[in-house]
Amino acid sequence: MWNRFKETNSASRAFLVAGMIWFVLGTLYGLVCAIHLMAPEFFNNIGPMVFGRTRPSHVNTSLLGFVATTLIGCALYYVPALLRTRLWSEPLGWCSWLFWNVTILSGPLTFSFGISQGREYAEYIWIFDVSVMLALLTLIVNMVMTVAQRVENTLYVSVWYAMGAAVWTSLVYPIGNVMWHPSTGAMPGLIDSIFLWFYGHNVVGLLLTPLAIGAAYFVLPRVTKTPLYSHTLSLVGFWTLVALYTHIGGHHILQAPIPNWLKMISVVDSMAMVIPVATVLVNLWMTVRGRSVALWANPAGRFVLAGTIWYLITCVQGPFQSLPVVQRITHFNNWTVGHAHIAVFGFSGFIALGALWHILPLVSGRRVYSDRLVNLQFGLVSFGLIGFFFVLTIAGLIQGSAWLNGETVYKVLPQIAVYMAVRATLGLFIITGALIGLYNVVLTLWRGEPIVRVADGEVRNS
Ligand code: HEM
Ligand code: HEM
């Protein structure tokens, strides 16, 4: 039994499987939320099913459970692989897995009964914040020690991003969750919103973004069998990300009476975010140029490529909606929910899925059970997400322009009812994609065709 925890890549595998389980659970919660917004009386008076409790379960289980867990699983494979060594300690990797997943599981279990810190993206109660911190610290120790024992001298950019994500988040998380106030996890008054959005933006900017970019930098050159276009560009992208992303959280609370200088910095540097984004995308797309057909034909490569396209759309929309004049229409309504889905799911979630399908054979020694199911999953989730983007953006514009004209909130609801119904229906496509993904992962591990490794780490049929 103990030997199983020492098996090479076992911790990575465990993270990948957990990520797919959270994908299913997270999207099921999303559907419950969507049904509520379509027909509020549907789950009436069932405490654990009320919107205020299912929404945090959906958001945390999808964002930290599905996306981050899957991407951490990928990092636990590619960090040692790129350094031509093994993970320093598989059992320590399992400890990270336990601490991390206990927290994710705690979400639905506590939120359903109203036990929550009540701050968006920072709902986990203090004891589970401690568990997240233990997960991050054990991950950092494992990665640092893996770097220390490396055979390969060059630290490829994916290693930078994976370590950056763990180190930055270990700093951002306790601050944003105000961990020195265990009873509330909050600061008194308005200042709390500054702390919260410092964290809220960085959990996507300094956890999901670097993990997703690190995975894309690993997968794309391998699928197309081309070297990275520019190591220098990759470093520019890395350092400008941390220089700019860290202090733009204020763009979430431009309508609140926070200091003007903070709003100014948030808006100006939101615009400047085009630098890290363009640097990364140019570097990745130049790496795969001329090979897009081959890339698209590869099920994993297709997911990652689509993720980079979503990244572009997200990061054109992001700076635009950071402008106060735009937010007069887009803030507080479904426009932002549309942005959140194309960002967290389209960008980081698609890259997580692509990296999973690329890395699963490498950590399991088995071919993906069915490439056709991966392609089917791609079709289903793409259809669902493109649909989400359109209906939520339109619903947001209807709400925002009506409010600007002085209309009361409840009077606009009938106008967006149809969009809420379409969104719930589209959710079924995404849930089906999540279920197919879990099925395909389980069958790969259980019945996938074995592959043999050859010296350079490539795999071929046995
Ligand atoms: C160039 C980069 C980006 C900029 C400038 C940007 C800007 C913004 C702004 C201004 C908002 C708030 C809108 C409002 O409340 O009116 C927002 C919301 C959000 N963004 Fe981005 N974004 C960027 C990239 C990303 C990325 C890469 C992700 C995910 C990986 C992401 C995830 C989110 C999420 C989840 C929200 C919703 C927050 C909430 O619950 O209110 N964004 N973004
Ligand atoms: C079955 C598919 C899904 C459905 C039906 C769904 C539905 C919803 C609903 C109804 C909300 C609440 C919106 C509101 O407060 O007005 C929401 C929020 C959110 N969902 Fe999903 N979702 C789905 C999949 C996903 C996935 C796969 C992810 C990420 C990987 C995700 C990430 C988020 C985020 C970050 C928010 C917060 C948005 C914000 O506050 O702006 N969702 N979702």
C-alpha cells in the first residue's frame, strides 16, 4: 500500500483524477445555480439548494477544484520531466493532494449549511485556509527540492510559471483571506473590499494564469515538435505578468469609494496587461506557426490552442471593461459573468483539459482510452461556452443599458428570462462534456492500451 504512494507520477495522477471529479461536481452546481436564475421557485425552501449557497460551491469547485487541481497535476509531471529528474517526494505530493482536496471538498459540505466567510472567492472558513496553505507550502518544498536535484541546467519557462504560481499564491492567499482574523476572515469596513479584490484578481492572475501558461508552454512545442520560438520573450511575459497583475484588483471595485490613486493604477495597468498577454501569445503562436493543421488534428493540442484563443478574447475584453465609462453599462450584471466563464473555463480550463489529455498517457503509461471522446468533449464544451459568452453578454448589455436609463432591477428580469433559460440548457452540454471526460480518464487508467517509453521520454505503441 505504502509503495503506491511512492510510485513515480502517482501524485500527479491523483491530482488529474480529482480535477475531473471536481469538473463534474462543479458544473452540476453551476446547473443548479442556472436553474435558480431561470426559475427561482424551483428549489424553494431547500436550504442547501438556495442560490447564496450553491453559487460559492459552483465557483470554488470549478475554479480551484477543476481548473487549479488539474493544472497542479500537470505541473507535478512537467516540472520534474523538464528537469530530467523525478519529483523529489511522491509522498509529499500526496500530502499536497490531501490538504488541497480536503479544502475543495469542504466547500460544498460547509457552504450548503451556510458556513462560509461570505466573501466572494474567499468563502472557505479559516481551518480550510490553513489546509490550502499547507498544500501550497508542501508543493513549494517539493518543487524547490526537485529543482535542486535537477540534471538539466536550463530552467525552461514552464518551471518558472509553476513555481511562480505556488510561491505567489502562498503570499496572496493569507493576505486576501485575512488569515490573521480567524473568526471573520475579513477586515472591518470598506478596506476589506480592497483586500478581497487584491486576492480575487490574483487567484486568477497569479494562480490560474501562470499554471495555464506554463502548461501551454509545455504542451504546444511537444505536440508540434518545434522548439520554443523565444526564451527571452517567455521571460518578458513572466516578469511583466507579476509586475502588472499584482495591483489591478481595484478594477473590480471602481464603483466603490476606494482611493482614486488606487483606481487610477488599476485602470492604467489593466491596459498595460496587453504586454504580458501579447508576449505570451506571440511566443506560443510563433512556436507552432505553419503547423496549425497538425496541432488542430491532435485532440490535446486542439484544446490548448483553443485555450490560447480564449485567452486573447478574455484579455481584449478585460482591459476594455476596466474603463470606468464602460463599466457604467457592464458592471454588476451578466456581462461580467460571461467574461468570468470565457476566462476561467475558456482560457485556463481549456488549457487544463488539453494538458490533461497530453500528460495522462505520460503519467499512466497508457494511451488515452478514446481520442474520439476527447474530440466529442471538445465539441460539447466549446458549443456550451460559445453559447454562454453570447447569451450572457447580451443579457448583461440589456441589464446595463436599462439600469443606466433608470429602470429598476426587477423590471428588467422578464427581458433576460429567455437568456437565463438558454444558459441553463447550454450548461447541459458542458456537464455532458465533464462526464465524458471523467469516463475517459477512468477508462484510460483502467483499460487504456499500454505504451512503452523510449529513451527521450517519447512514447510509442507496445
Ligand atoms: C488582461 C487581463 C484582464 C483584465 C484587464 C481583466 C479585467 C477584469 C475586470 C475589469 C473585471 C471586473 C468587471 C466588473 O466587475 O465590472 C474582471 C472580472 C473577472 N475576471 Fe478578468 N480580466 C483579465 C483577465 C482575466 C483572466 C486571465 C481571468 C481568468 C483566468 C479573469 C477572470 C475574471 C473573473 C473570474 C472575473 C469575475 C470576478 C467577479 O466575480 O466579479 N480575468 N476582469
Ligand atoms: C454547466 C456549466 C455551467 C453553468 C450552468 C454555470 C452557471 C453559472 C452561474 C449561474 C453562475 C452565477 C452567475 C451569477 O451570479 O449571476 C456562475 C458563476 C461562475 N461560474 Fe459557472 N457555470 C458553468 C460552468 C462553469 C465552469 C466550467 C467554470 C470554470 C471552470 C465556471 C466558473 C464560474 C465563475 C468563475 C463564476 C463567477 C462569475 C462572476 O461572479 O462573475 N462555471 N456559473
